[in-house]
Amino acid sequence: MKKRALLSTLFTGALLLYGTGDFPPWGDPNAPAARHVSPLYIEKSVEDTHVPNIVTAVLADYRGYDTMFETIVIFCAGVVVVSALRRPDA
Amino acid sequence: MKEHYTLPQDRPIGPSLIIELSCRIMIPFIQLFALYVIAHGHYSPGGGFQGGVLLGAAYILMAIAFDQKTSMRFFPLRVNTALAGTGVLIYTGTGIACALLGGLFLDYSALEPLFPLGPVEWRSMGIFIVEVGVGLAVMSIMVSLFWDLASGGRLDRGL
Amino acid sequence: MDAMLQEIVAKYNYWIYVVLMMIGFYAMIGKSNLVKKLIGMNIFQTAIILMFISAGVKKGGGIPILDKQAVLERGVEAASIVNPLPHVLMLTAIVVSVSVTGVALAILQRIHGLYGSLEEDEILEKIDR
């Protein structure tokens, strides 16, 4: 069992390392992740919202919908733990 | 090889003066720093999630250093459940208020008629309001998770 | 040799995080204690979060906290600030990781109460019986 686990781990690791051949080099300003919507957020966020912290402005204003569902996720986790563990005192 | 583990209740430690005194000094400062982190989410790394976890960590420290009953005396269970719901309600309520006043959902500049600040300043204020909501919800859930997991659901004595 | 060194310098951060991912992956499938599997999942999630953060770095870039007066007067250039989008997405990922760990620990407590042990093979033979 452990030998099968080790072999499959090494195989998956080799596949992932082969896949990093297509990644952009580290620190490249023209990487695809930094091109489409990210320059818009960097340039426009201070004049649109007057908030110097770009991460907070993006998290709570441009992507506020995702943060709302994030809060609902952590609330649901609390509800699940309460309903799974608490028993009415018999 | 499968060992048998002894539960913490079988090895009584007892109250310790050093731990109790130092935690009694530290806990108000942890809470103050957590409020600082929430309020300064605009100007430094921080915001709702980080400050909420710090606030919850203050009560978890109280539950570890003293007794779980002490922590539940300072932060009652009913207040905990109420604050968790209030946090989510503040966030969703802000979004619905923006929609009711004419803008899109979660478009903070539509809150202009409530108080004359300017549409750009209302976006900054809207970000602050939702961060407070997120902080309250995260604090309550962190403390509730710890209480439930440490006491196995019984909520009488913890770790 | 020179091309290989250039490849290593350009990509070594991804390789480190792939190694960390595989450590977590081995813990998830190779260990038989359920708590160790859960910790393996936590290591995997942490490796993913760190890999995304490291993929957003720009050479010579500053942190995404700007000076309000200077930006309102002069504007900011997008190539001199680190990409803020992975930071935002990974905040959500951290909270999801905490929630999943909390729920999994609650389920593990119930499993321990029902079957008396947390080892995968003992639980499986109690279920099969």
C-alpha cells in the first residue's frame, strides 16, 4: 500500500514538474496573469475608491460578491459543526 | 504500530499563577490590536478576516489558559450566535440597501442619499462597513468552532 | 549547461512548491490514520496558496499599498506594483481551508465516537462486518 502510494506520488510529481515547463518565468511583468484585468485594478483603484490598499479595495469593492459568499461559507462551517456535535442534554 | 493515547483529562495540570496572570494582562491588548487591524484595513495589510481571527484568538486564549467556562462567561453563547448572524446580515444588508436606493447590488456609491459625503468617499465607507461585518462573523465562528471541537459538543469543560 | 541554469533560475519556485504539494499528497494517500490524512490535505492547500502568491511577483515590484497623495497627483504604472489579484483570491482560499479543517475535525470526532478508533483499516473492517 505504501509502495503504491509512493509510486503514484512520484509519478504525479514528475507530471507536474514536466508541466512547469510551460509556465512564465518567475518575476516576468508580461506574464498572462498580470495582463488583462490586473493593470486596471492597479491603475484605477485609488482614484475610484480613495483606499491606498489595493488588496482591500479589490477584495471588498471590485470583488465584493465573492467576499460575501466567503463570509457565508465560514458561517455555514460554524453551523455544520454545531449541528454535528451538539446534542440536546438527555 | 498503533499506540494508545491518554486523553488530557487524565493528566490533571491545575491552575497556574504565571499563566493566568500573564494572560490576564495580554488579552485586552490582543483585542485592541485586533480592532486596530480591522480599522486600518485601508492603509496597511489587514481588514476583516485578519482582525476577526485575532479577536477570536483572544477568547480562545482565555479558554485555554483559564477554563472554558470562564471564556463562555465573558462571551455568552447567545451573544455568540447572535453576532455570527449579525455579521453576515451587515454584509448582505449593505448590498440590499445599495440595490434599494437605486444602484446595483453592492454598488456602494448608490448610498449617497443617506449622508452627503460624495460617491467616491461612500465607496471607502462601504468597504469599511462590510469589513466590520466580516470581522464580527469570523470572530464568532472561530470561537464557536473552538468551543465545539475542544469539548466534543458538550460545552462543559474543554482542553 | 547554461540553458539548464537559466531554466532553474526561472522556474525553481514552482519546483519547490510542487515538492511541498507532493509531500501533502503522499500524506493524504499513504498514511492510514485519518488525522494524518487531514494534515496532508492542509499541507497541500498551503502549498497551492504559496504557489499562487509566488506566481504573481514582478521583478523589482513594490507591495500593493500605495501612497494616496502621490498616486492622485501622478498616477501609478502597472509594471512597478506586484500583481494584487492572487493575494485577493488566496485570502478566500485560506478561509476555505480553515472551514474545511474545522468541519473535518468535527466529523472525525463523530467517527471516533461511533467506531472507537481513527485508523482507516480498523474502521473498514468494522464497517464490512
